[in-house]
Amino acid sequence: MKNQSYKAMVSIMLAFMLAACGNNGGNGTGGASQSPGNGGSQPTATPGQSAVTLKVGASPVPHAEILTHLIPSLKEQGITLEVIEFNDYIQPNVQLYEKQLDANFFQHKPYLDQFNKDRGYDLVMAAGVHIEPFGVYSNKIKTIDELKDGAKIAIPNDPSNGGRSLILLAQHGLIELDKNAGVEVTVSDIKNNPRGFKFVELEAATLPRVLDEVDIAAINTNFALEADLNPIEDALFIEDKDSPYVNILAVRSDNKNDAAIQKLVQALKSSDVEKFINDTYKGAVVTAFD
């Protein structure tokens, strides 16, 4: 009895060992892609591969909308475009400089130049894409001729957009500026203010929300569009289409020539994007490919 029990036990152990070996063999050659953690995952890009992810910071309108339009075509080229929206003009540049982003798309060149100067950054322009004609809006008057002496005028508080708004106001005869001030003109450079206008400098993103509190406000088109203001229909007046304030794709000097960045540049300057901008914004945004 003991001998038979011993033989039975040995047989069971051998069967178990053979079964275990058989299972290992089934997961051996060619089985790694089916192992937990690998099944269904996307390959991580390595040097020499074309599949990469680009993280691009953008203002919601129109920049993020333009980028989102490009996602399918870039996907076909092996680029996953991740669009990260920002509602301020600071963090997109900070995060680009700190390499949390690969690029950003929200600003014009004068603003980038001033930001680099103030922060000691070396961010660079990869491409000029479009112009958003800067406009002056009001909830209190229908035409600029109705503007009263001593009116309160709100403008952006950053140097480049503040100067841009003052230049626009001067072009329409509301104020006179020091001719030597250049594009970085400030309120202190107002040479003549015969009608006694009062200027309020506020963060650009807040300007649509103060229209009930001021007489007129000079507003960046991206913020105007987000507030459902139509620059063509609602602005008292806007910049000419030859404005020098071209919105750009900004990158770092160390990734400007990367293949993926260059593919994004080509896509942004394509006839497809030109058609999308014309059809979507109907003159409120104008292509200005460099």
C-alpha cells in the first residue's frame, strides 16, 4: 500500500511539472507582446522613429481650434498632437521654457520679444501664422463719434498689447503719441490727450468682462471671440489687415529644427489651414504666413 501510494504521488508531481513546463513554453517565443502591461499599449518613440507626441500650449480661440483641426493630418504623419489650452499669456511661455511644452501658439512676435527681455528667456519664433486685427469695443456707444470727453478707456496692461492699443487709438485721432516711443509706447508716452480720456490698464483676458464698467475697451481678438464678440460686426474700429502683430508658433532654440516641429510648421502654413481660417472666422482672423 505504501509503495503504491508513493508511486501515485510521484505520478501526480510529474504531471504537475509537465503541465507547468507546457505553460511556460506557450508564453515563450513571441509571447511578450501579449503579457500584462504590453497588450494594446502605444509604442514609445525612440530616436530614429517617426511616432512622437507634441505638446502645444494655446489660447482656446482661435489657436487651439486651428491646432485641433490639424490633429488628423498630423496623426497620419506619425505625430500625436496634444493641445493644452491656457487662458493667460504667462504660463504658455513659462512651461515652454521649462520643457513642459514643445511649442506654444497664442502670441505675436513683439509680445514674445518683450517676454524674453523681461524673463531672460531665449524662446524663438518657428513660424508666423495669422493676424487677429485688434479691435475697440463698447457696450455703451454704437459709433466712436458718440464717445464723450473724459471717457474711461480700458487697455491691456502688458507692454506690447498696451502699446498696440494706444497706437490704434492714435491712428483714429483720439490721442497723440510721442513719435519716438516706438511699438512699446505706454500711457506715459501720450503727448496730447485734449479730450481728457481716462485710461485703465487691465489684464488682457479680463477686458471683455469690464465692458459695462468702461466706455470703450481695446481687446485682443482671441479674447473677443471667446466672449462672442465679432470683430467685423461688433468692433467700433479694428486694425488694418497689414498689422505687424502676426501670431506665431513659438518654440525653444534647442527644438526649432526637430522634424516633428517642422511638420507642424508646414501644416500650420498649409492651404488647408488657410481655408479653415477663412471659412471659420470670416475676416476676424487673417492668414499671414511668413
